[in-house]
Amino acid sequence: MVIGLLLVEIHFPHSRSLKDKRRELAGLKSRIKGRFNAAVAELDFHEMWQRTAVGIVTLNHEHRIVEQVLEAVRRDLEGRVQGEILSAETRFY
């Protein structure tokens, strides 16, 4: 079994409150869960208005499939997130 983790840091320049940021995160989480069947959690910067770090996790018995899912998630985030992706790192376990 292969577990894949995508760690992404995002800056939301238009966010003016935690409520704004959490609204954006809720949409992001819902879309990833629905489209890619992956788990999503905010990992850091919980109290910052314009920044977040999220982890996206998926698993499968084939490394290739895990890699493809996480790459698709990364492309989706780059095209749809209402902010700037500061970093994105993929890890496999």
C-alpha cells in the first residue's frame, strides 16, 4: 500500500478575516473530497487571515495511481484557488 501526502501553503491576499479564509478553505476541501476522494486538513496558520497550510492525503495499492491523483489535485489547486500557492510538496510513504 502506498500513502501519498501533498503539502500545500497558500496565501489569500484578498482575505480580510478568518471567516473569509475559512470560507475559501471550506470550498477547497469540499471540491477536493468530491472530485478526488482525498482527505484534506488545515495543518498550520490556523489564526492567520491570509495564509494556510493544508495536507491532502490519498492511498492506493499502486504508486502510479497515488502519484496521478496528487498531481491532478495540484493542477486543480493551481487553476482554481483564489490565492497564491507558495509551496507544494509531495511525499510518499
